Amino acid sequence: MLWLRQVLAIAVKELLMILKDPKSRFVVIGPPLIQFVIFGYAATFDVKDVTCVVVDEDRSAESRDLLARFTGSGHFTEVARLDSLDGAAALVDAGTARLVLHVGGDFAARLRAGRPAELQIAADGRNSNVSGIALGYASTIVSAWSRQLEAARAGARTAAGLPPAPRVELVQRAWFNPSLDSRWFVVSGLPAQIALVVVMLLTSLSVAREREHGTFDQTLVAPVDSLQILIGKALPPFVLGLFDGLLLSALAVVWFGVPLTGTLAALVAVLATYALAVIGVGLFVSSLATTMQQAMLGSFMAIMPFVILSGFTTPIENMPLWLQHATLANPARYAVAGCRAVFLEGAGLGDVLRYLGPMAVMAALTLTLAGWLFRYRTR
């Protein structure tokens, strides 16, 4: 019982040091909320208002109807309408337009003759992501317009007593995210990413702060062992990191409308196990650092690879094979996947065990290494 009271005393002391310092209080609450809102609105894969140049050489009812589908979709904005392709390249080169929609002069004539007609789309490939998504939107619009045209022709054939031409209908459905809103994908992984920053900074600065303030020697001569000091220093970042993760998860549901289809117990388990793994890395950095500046630099050296290799924005399957193997040692990979499973896939506690296992192993290894280094540095 005395051993536990000593651990709690160290934890309370660490928590008070964090809460009494205005800068530390701001780090715990301010940046996570700011980053969450900025990322939630700015980090999206949806493409809207793609600027385009329209070159309609046919000027028929069919061409006008098809081109009106683009401007009416909400994804495209017409910035210029030209009579020929002469000035289109200059607008793309200047960045005024990303797409050129070109309808040839025989567009309607070919359709009325029952022959295929072409809509040529030239995209600015300098931003391949935007152009690729915009071309996908354009393909969907043209396919829908073509199906409507075929349906009208089938009606005419039926009225004339002819059998309708056979046709294949494509029926699409998306699981877990019916509207394919990329904000759901981004925001559901943010609690893990932002909790990473908070926990890493708090733990990496814990020992370095005492060394700079000259109170570390007092801690060493106190009647407690190094394990008690390690646990006492780990508890406040764990509590605050878990609090931030749950707070941001609540904001994801209330503010951004991301559905929490899984169980709260599964979400808590993912965030708690993840916090333990990150605490081990943070305490390892803190034990090595002698100043707060070194601890800060060391924490950011760990944070950036964790974020980039987590699959948060870049699919892990698109990385080189050797880098995919490296992500297996990244706890952020399992935390992001676990949070998204709880939010979007309806995962329960049993479903997230495949993410909890690797993170628990990493937590055991990093905390053991940090504890060994802590004892070594405190002797």
C-alpha cells in the first residue's frame, strides 16, 4: 500500500507540474483542438469547384445538355467558353483552368446517326491527385448522360414496336461510408494522431524538465525506487492523452457528424493501449535527453515517422515493400486502423483485438527499455 501511495504521490506531483504551467496547460488542450478543427476541414480528398474551359464547336441541344451537367454537378466551375482550342492551352498553363472540355463539331450528327460521339477532356497533370479525381467525376457524368440517352432511344424503339436494345446497368454501393465522404475517413483517424503528439511531448519533457529546473536530483534521493518514478511519470500523460483522444472522438461525432458505429469500450481500449506504447517511446527519449530542447527535438524525430507511416493519408499498400514491413513496428498504424474500425465498421471490443495485440507488445517492449534506461541513468 505504501508503494502505491508513493507512486500516486509522484503522479500527482507530475500532474500539478503540467497543470500549473500555463504553457503545458495550453499544450494539453489548445493545440489538439486547433489541429483537429484545421485537419477536419482542410484535409479532405473530395474535389469541388474544378475550374474548366468549355470548347463547344457543335453548339447543339445535345452538347449544351451534356455540358450543363458538368456545371450543375457542383464539382466543376466554368471559367471560360471558347470557340476553338486555340486559347485553351494558355489558360491551363496559367493555372486558370484544370480541365478542358472539348465537343467536336459533329457531336450531335454522330449521335443522331447512331454512331459513337466523343467528348474530349484534357486535364492538368501537374496535380495528378486532383486531375484523377476530376476525371472520375467527369466519367460518372458522361456515363449517366449516356444512359439517359439510351433510355430515350429505347422508349422510341418501344413506341415503334421494336424490342428495346439490351443494356447493362451498373449499380454501385459503398460499405461503411455510403456517401464516400472523405472527411469521415480523415476525421476518424485524427484522435489517434493528435493524441500521439500530446502524449509524446508530455512524456519526453518530463525528465528533461526536472534536469533543467534542478529538481531531478531531489527525486533521485527520495525514498522511492526507479520503477515507482517511471510509473508515476507515465500516469499523467496517459490520463491526459486518453482524455484528449476521447474529447476529439466526441467532437468528431458532434461537430463533423462522423458516426460512431462501434462500441465505446473498443475505442477506449484502442486509445489506452496506444497511449501506453507512445509513453514508452516518450520516456525513452526523455531519459536520453539532458535539456528540454533535446527532448523536444527527439520527440519530433519520432512523431513524424509515426504519422507518415501510419496509413493516415497515404495507403500503406502503396508504399515500397520494405517500408510496409517497417510500419509493422509503428503503433500509430494500429491505432489509426483501430479508430477507423470503431467509427466506421462498427467494431466491438473483440474486433479490435488484432490491433490491441501488436500495440500491447510494443508498449511492453518500450516501457521495459525505458525502465532499464531510466534505472541506468539514475544510478
